[in-house]
Amino acid sequence: MATEIIFPKIGFSMTEGQIAEWTFGEGEEVTEGECLFLLEADKSTNEVEAPASGILRITVPEGETVQVGTIVGTIE
């Protein structure tokens, strides 16, 4: 079963942000706890960790602005 990668809320008033960079490519193997992507919001950049181990499937590309709670990919 795939694990959804949800765009997180970092600050109290945060409603949207941008994926500045995926640190792994489509189809690569990731390990739970590794930095999965860089989230850019409110003039700050934060690392987002992989919620599970497996193969990365990206649904939202780098540079796209998304709402908090959006599914940006899955780990199979």
C-alpha cells in the first residue's frame, strides 16, 4: 500500500508553499526520515522528511505552489 506524501503546514498562518527541490528523483528508493524535499514558504526553506521507506512517485513538480494538505507524491 502506498504512503501519501502530504504538503505540511510549517507555520501557524501558513496556507500554501512551494516545493523548492526534490532531493530524490522519480522512481528512486527513499528511506523513512531522509530529507525528501525542500519546502519554501514565507521567506524560509525547510526540509521535509520521508514518512516511509520505498519507491518515490512524484505528482507535484519542483517550483509549483500548492495548498497545505495537498498530496505531492507517494511512496510505494
